[in-house]
Amino acid sequence: MLQHLSQQADRRPFAPAALVVVPTRELAIQVAEDIKAAGRGLGTKVMTVYGGRAYEPQIEALRAGVDVVVGTPGRLLDLVRQRHLDLSDVVTLVLDEADKMLDLGFLPDVERILQLTPASRQTMLFSATMPGEVVTLARRHLRQPMHVRAEQQDEPEHVPLTEQHAFRAHQLDKVEMVARVLQAEGRGLTMVFCRTKRVADQLAGALSTRGFAAAAVHGDLGQAQRERALRAFRHGKVDVLVATDVAARGLDVDDVTHVVNYECPEDEKAYLHRIGRTGRAGRTGVAVTFVDWADLQRWKLINEALGLGLPEPPETYSTSEHLYTALGIPAGAGGNLPRARRDRAGLEAEEIEDLGETGRARSPRRLPRGGGSRSRGAGGRRDDRQRGPQGDGSHADPDRAAGRRGARVRRRTRGGMAVAGEGPAADRHQGVAGRPSASDPVAMANGQGNGTPGRPPAARRRRRGGHGRPTSAGSSQPETA
């Protein structure tokens, strides 16, 4: 593809000539790095386009001019709608992991991308498995397609250099079994696949508390966290990567010696993609699958489709002797990694890259209580009720500044209605008309003022089972029968 692009002298300088579409972000990063390494001598400009990153750096790179664009379908179509990406000059189109894109529901997006490219393009589809949907897509959009298999005709679909084991395990004992598998002799980097994101998070946390350098990768994590975990795994800072099927497609990491299926895969295709992370490029590997009682029938279908010869996995627990013997686990291995073997830096040693992620919900910053707080009301303006007249954070009320409470205003009601002569309005009226002020010592001593010790007013009486009727401004008499 790169040699074909170097011979295109009549194309526009700023429009991409090759487009590679992949289903996942992690695969986009890996493919782009491989193309950069292959085209370094040709001066090929390669850029990666996928969601989770800010638009601005990708738009600037497109304006500067690129030769090859590698991206996911969603972000590619977004840039096309914004008129920042022009696919009218694409001469080579590559669909990598085409079957996975169809499984994820990307078929309408892929067909839209195919319509945006010239009809005279060269189209290539790559996949480890070739289901009927991919064949139908090839017949619909490819001209005279040729099917090329990178294997012998009688070669089995699974990698023959990978040693495969299946154990029937109990759900509550799987963590203990994984902890012992991770202490097998000769174990290098290990990938543990789970079916759900929640299980992946829980397993990664459980292994970390047991002393293993583990990290999780799944779709609920931010893009920066996912790339951080993959970088730490590639650099050897963590040696256990717990992931969902998002990491089972196309990722090529050196020195992966063990793959553990914490839960039984959905079908034989998922099984092949998972165990394909080990035993690559002529290396040997070990694949271990835990089969729950509820997944026995599913495993039998996988075994029959691939001819594994493991129809009945033996019932296995973390203390079973045949588990230690089959995987080369030391006899004294337990549920925790010995402190002498905890030599990995861990996930915390890998820094998080600021990607300018989009779509992240940011929680509002909480400000401290007390003077000088600058909260915003419903109208969007600052609430300065606690600020002084100069706006410097000083309190206008000295009693409140000193921490003393103000006098509570009491309002007497009866039947949900304010009693005549009671409440703040009546207090204000009496204060104007004839309520004694604090400067009159005689009235204050007689208890006629507000809030001073004096003779309490007479208690109002209420007839049992009825409501009293006020007879004056300050008292009420019960109704007569």
C-alpha cells in the first residue's frame, strides 16, 4: 500500500490517499504505529483519528496534510460532516477486523464511508475469521474480490504452538485459581479476558490487593486511562492486563506468554481472537479457560467447532493437584504473591496523558463554607449575601460574623391561618403603633417588650374536638355548645 501511494504523483497534496478503518481505538493506535514504522523511509505522513480525543489537534493535522488516515468509523464520519476530512482522493481503503465491525453494528457507517470514496479505489478486508456477513459485504462493494488465506489448507484454525487447557471452575473460587495460575513457572505478560466491564474491574482490584501488578482495560474507562494501562503493560510496569473483548482484536504485544479466559467466550470466533494474543510470530504460549457449570454446553460447541479434544473439562479448584501439575505452578503457591516477587513498578508509575477528552461529565468544584464564598444562584449570578458592602468577604452583620445567632421570628397559626395579632406583620404594626421600645425601662420590666423576661401571656384554651374562635386580637374563647 505504501509503495502504491508513493507512485501517486497526481493527487492533491493535502488530501489523504489511503484510509484504514478499524473497530477499536486501541487497534487504531497500533495500526498507525506500524504504518509509521513501515513508511519512515518513504516520508509517509500518518495520523490517527478516533473518539475520546479533542477534535482540534486532529483538525490541525488534517489541514497540514496527511497521506494515510487510520481511524474508527464514528470519528471519521464526524470529521466528514464537519467538512474537515475529504475522502474523494482515497485510492486504497482497508477494513481491518471487518467481522468485529459488523458485530459492533458499524455496517451502516462502513457502507457510508464506502460511498464517500471513489469507485475506482482498491479495497482490502482483513479478518482472522471470515463469516458470511463479511463475504456478503465483499461481494457487494468489491470488484472481482480475491480470497487470500494466510495458512495452509489443512492447518487448524487455532494456533498449534499454543498449549490449551480447560478447567471446570466454581465462580467463587476463580480468583484463587487465577492467583495461582499467575505464579506459574516461566510466566511473562498475561492477559485475562472477562465478559463484562464490572467483572474486569473487580478482578483487577482483587489481583492488585493480592500483590499482582494488574490493570484493567474496558469501554467504561476514559481514553487516557485505557492508553495508560496499555502503555504500562507494553513497558512491563504491569504484567497482568484484565480486559474485555475490546482488547482481543488485533493487539500485538510482545512476550505475552499466558492468556486466561476468566469466563467462557461467547463462541469459537471470540475464543480464537482471545487466545491469539499469545503464541504469535512462532512463539509458544499457554491458554487457560475457566468453564462454569452454566457454560458447559457453550464450551462443548466451541470444542466441536475447533476440534480441541477437550469435551469434558475436569472439575477443578484452587487446591486441585492436577491444576498445579498441568500449568507448572509451584507446590507452595497461595492466593497472594510473595513480597520477594513483587518487582513491578505498577500502574501508578505510568503517567496519564492529557488527551483533551470529549464527553466527560465534570463535577462542579465545591467552594469552602464561610465568609467570602462565591456560590451562584439560579440566575447564574454570584450570591453575595454573606459578603460585606465592600465585597471583601467581611460580614455586614457583626452578630453573624461573631458566630451568634439572630433572634428567631415566631409566628402563631391556627388551622393553617395566622392568628390575628400574631406574626411578623402584627409585630411590625405594634412596633409602630404603641409597642414599647428597649429604651423604656418600665415597660420592659413589666414584660411588655419583645424577648424580655416578664409575665408570660395567658394560655389560649381550645375546645377538644373543635377549633377555637378568636374573640380579640390577643386571645380566643372556646365555642359554646
